[in-house]
Amino acid sequence: MPSFTRRGSAWGGPGPARDAANDDGTTRSRKRAAIASTSAPPLFVGVDAVTCARNGCVPCRRIVFACAGETTAANARPEACPRWNATGVEGGKRVGLYARRRGRVLTVGDGDFTFSAALARTLGGKTIAATSYESEASLMEIYGKTCLETLRGLKERGVEVAHGVDASELAKTLPERCRKLGPFDAVVWNFPCVARDADGTAQEAALHGVDARSAEELEANRALVERFVAGAAELLAEDGGEIHITHKVGMQGDWNIEKAAASVGASGLVCAGAVVFDRMAYPGYRPRKALVAKSFPVTDARTFVFTNSTNGESVTLQRKSKHVIKVC
């Protein structure tokens, strides 16, 4: 097993005084955060995943070894993890990176809504807004009865569900009834992607796995992420609101997601770190390709955490956290 130790701070050291001013009027903590945002962000892994791996769980060993650079560990379906059925209990305090005390969450582009459902089962639904780009009719056509049951469960828990929400145009497309649940502690988009083939048919491209293979498509996806970050920043709670973007780091081409906030100059965000994505922490969640029911493996995925905190430190990744361990 790789050896992981807890960090002194989100930046791997003791951390500067928060309010100590420099000659130019900035705080040392803000300047340090700005410097950190221009380099590779710190990498974290969930304590539950490490513990589960040490207890012999094959799926968890796979993701823990992967974050340490090992790719030869055996693999298995998430359902083989004992946490798959043991977590997500109604009325719990925490699911994955999300805690009940910071439960105001907006999810966008959630495919068949199974990620939102995993959150709602534990956190309750009255502070969650779950959205999709597709219409409800399109979702029924793509995912069938299982999606209908998921949506029904969300609504029964009080989740505010909305369709036709463009993550890159949140100011224009997010309904007021969803906005009223904010400002949000976290705005979440898992596996953002613009998929299109030569004649512009997104569904045909997705069926063949054509996701950001060309330079043109890569640029379109980078622009998509930047527009999302800019819009989501306006919906966050002050001083501690976060944007979470989960992405496969091993796919062809580097999206440079950790630099998305820097590209959006006025957002006031910094990338505080990336967390090895632990699908087993979200029972029932099935990542789907754009516009099709086809799933894909996510053992090489990371959740990039952006924060608007004045000291540049993420509440999710704070140095006293009992839920994540710094890898590097």
C-alpha cells in the first residue's frame, strides 16, 4: 500500500498568518494562494478509500494505487466495495466530499441524476438543486424507467429539479426556484464535455466515444469549463463557496482544468487542490457519456476544488479535515 500522511496545511506547510499585509496591500495568504493556483494543485485522497483499501477492498486499492502512480493493481466493479451499500444512509452527516452542515449544493449536467440522488439520500433534498441540460422527455428516451424512478425519488426528498439548464449559461438558464436555494456552498459538475462528430451530431459522437479527440474539440471543452466557472462563481456563498469539477486526467489532451479559474479573471477563485475521485462514496452513481446511456470507468478521475475563500484554503480540504489525506 502507498504511504500517505496528513499535511500541515492545504499547501503542505504551516501556512502564513491570514491577515498579515504586504507592502502592496495584499495579504500573504492571498498572495501564496495566487502563486499556488499557477502550479499543479495539491492532490488528496479520501480517508475512507484508504481505510477500505487497507482492509483489502479491490476497487479501493485500485484508486489508491492509481493516485500513487501505480497502474497494475487489480480492478473490480464499485459494487464489490463494502461501502457501496453501507453508505448513503438516510439522514447521515456526510457523503463523499459533502457534509450536511454545508448542504446547499447545485449539481449541473448530472446525466441520469444518480449523483444528485446519492447526495439527497444522505444530506436530505431541501437544500439541493439538481439540473440537466437535456429535457425530461430526452432523459426518458435515453435512460428509460430507471431515470424516471430516480427523478421521482429526488422530488419526494424535496430536491429542486430543473431541465434545460446550460452549465455554460447559468445566468440565463438556471430557474429562479433553483437560485432561491443559494447562495450555494458547492456547485458541482462531474465530467463536463462537449461531444460532437464531423457533422455536428453529438449523440453519434458520444456513441463512438469521440470526446475531445481533436484540437478543435479540446478548445471547445476548455471554453465550456471556463464559461461554467464564470457563471458558477456568481452563485457561491461568500468566503468559502466552492466549485467542484470532476474530470478524467488520463484522457487524450490536457484540459488544464486547474487553470480554469485563472482564465476567468474576475472570478476571485483559486484551485485549492484535487481529490482522487471515489465513486464508491456515492452509492448508485453511474457516470454516463453525453446523450447516451453508456457508462465509462473513472479510476483515473480527479475532483478539482476551486474556492472563493479569502485565504485561498478550501473548507473541503482544510488542514484539520478528518476526511481527506494529502498525497503530494
